[in-house]
Amino acid sequence: MTKIAVLGGGQIGEALVSGLVSAGYDAEDIVVTNRRSERGEELHGAYGVTVTSDNAQAIEGAEYIFACVKPYAIVELLDGLDISQDAVVVSMAAGLTLDTLEKAAGDGVSVVRVMPNTPMLVGKGMCTCAGGQHVSEEQLGGVVKLLEAVGEVAVIDEKHIDAATALAGSAPAYYFLVTEALIDAGVQLGLTRDVAEKLATRTAQGAGTMMTESGKDPVALRAGVTSPGGTTAAALRELEESGIRGAFFRAAEACAQRAQELG
Ligand SMILES: NC(=O)c1ccc[n+]([C@@H]2O[C@H](COP(=O)([O-])OP(=O)(O)OC[C@H]3O[C@@H](n4cnc5c(N)ncnc54)[C@H](OP(=O)(O)O)[C@@H]3O)[C@@H](O)[C@H]2O)c1
């Protein structure tokens, strides 16, 4: 039995709960909090978890306390709770440093900082996490195991978490933007929007699966669809001349910089 408290049953909190229940964790051992009771009822109805608006009650006896509220609300939330030193606090908030989180959680409390991303909503998340000064290997391993219910997990040094935000936390939006642009381009070429959307989104899914499951890196995969003097080479030349690599370098830098400012 692993008692888990999820403080803040919004998008990320629900994804976590859904993954944990699907992975076989007992819904009776999971407590989720929200301020609005109707949201709690919704989550109880969908997953059978215990719900309450009382965060202090939710963390009683919890081994893992996932803080899934918005970043601006985390410090106040943790500050107001009397957290046991036997528990691990797991922050899912963008930006907030381990130092800030440890101060808010209280003396000697174990804290893990996680950067999740929204594909965890469909069990395909890429979470990165960094452990604070009081976290044991066993506790960090426990957090990784729980997060694996919603996808892949990488443990990294905190100094790299802003870069992880640029490559994983915020990155689903880049792929959505690329797909959206491709759909518009298809419409401009005369396809109906429905057809363009199907072609672009299924291709994104297929390319993603090839990158994770073929055992080949993106360079080899791209070379594999680029015949000499062919159509793909013509398209890639346009993308390169439009500065796509530079755009992604600058986007990643801007994202990491903003994450640091928020922290
Ligand atoms: N969404 C993303 O793409 C993404 C990616 C990476 C990281 N994150 C991080 O994940 C965290 C959660 O984001 P989200 O998108 O899931 O936000 P969200 O959908 O707004 O969820 C936050 C939830 O917390 C509840 N809440 C707020 N204050 C509370 C309190 N004092 N006690 C209990 N519950 C409270 C809110 O419900 P009530 O109003 O009913 O209380 C709401 O359901 C954020 O820190 C964010 O930085 C999100």
C-alpha cells in the first residue's frame, strides 16, 4: 500500500491520478484535493479516488505528496501544511527551485522537483526530475516509479531542469505549432482542412513512433526519406533556408531563460 496525496486535481493532477489508477495503484490509497467540490466529485466519479478540499487532511499518513497547483500557489500551499519528514513532496510546478520548495515544505522535508509535460495526459509523458538535499535514493526511486505510470522519466541535476523545460515541458507546443502550420500549408495546396489535418497529425504520430521505436536517430530517419534530387530534399532545403535550426535554438534559449526568470 502506497498512500499518495495529489494536491490540485487539475490537468496535470488528473493525468497523474488516471495513470496511477490504470497502472494498478489502489484508488482508495489516493487522495486528491481541489477547492471546488464539483471538481472533486468529477474526479471521484471518474477514478474512485478519495476527494477533499482539505489539504491538511489529505496529507495525513501520505508517503508521497504531489503538489500540482499553479506555480504561484505552491509556496503558500506548502507553507501552510505541517509536512511529516517521512513524506516526499513532489512539485510539478514550472520554475520553482528546490531551494524555494524546501524552505516552503519545512525543515528536513524531502522534496523532488519534477518538470512534466502534457503528453502524460495520454500516458506518453516525458518527466524530468531532480531530488533535493534530503531525498534518499529510495525515495527518489519511489517517485520515478510512480511517474512511470504516465510515461518516461529521467533523473537529472537541477541545473539542467530549465533546459529540460525547453526540450520537454514546453516542447509539445512546438510540435503542435509545426503540425498546425503544415495543415494550413495543405489547405493552401487545395486539400480540405479535414484531410490536411488527418495527414499532418497521423504523420506526426508515425514519425514520433519511428523516432522512439525504430532504434534509429532522427538524422538517419530523415536521410532515409530523402532521395537524391527528390521532393523531400526540395522541401528540406526550403526549411533550412528559412532558418528552422536557428529558430529552434533561439526558442529553446528563450524558454530556458524564461523558466529561470520564473524561478
Ligand atoms: N499543463 C502543462 O502543460 C504543464 C506542463 C508542465 C508543468 N505544469 C505544472 O503543473 C502544475 C499544474 O498545472 P495544471 O495545468 O494542471 O493546472 P490546473 O489545471 O489549473 O490545475 C490546478 C488545480 O489545482 C487546484 N487548486 C488550486 N489551488 C488549490 C489549493 N490551494 N488546494 C487544492 N487545490 C487547489 C485547482 O482547482 P480548484 O480551483 O478547484 O481548487 C486546479 O484544479 C503547475 O504548477 C504547472 O506549472 C503544467
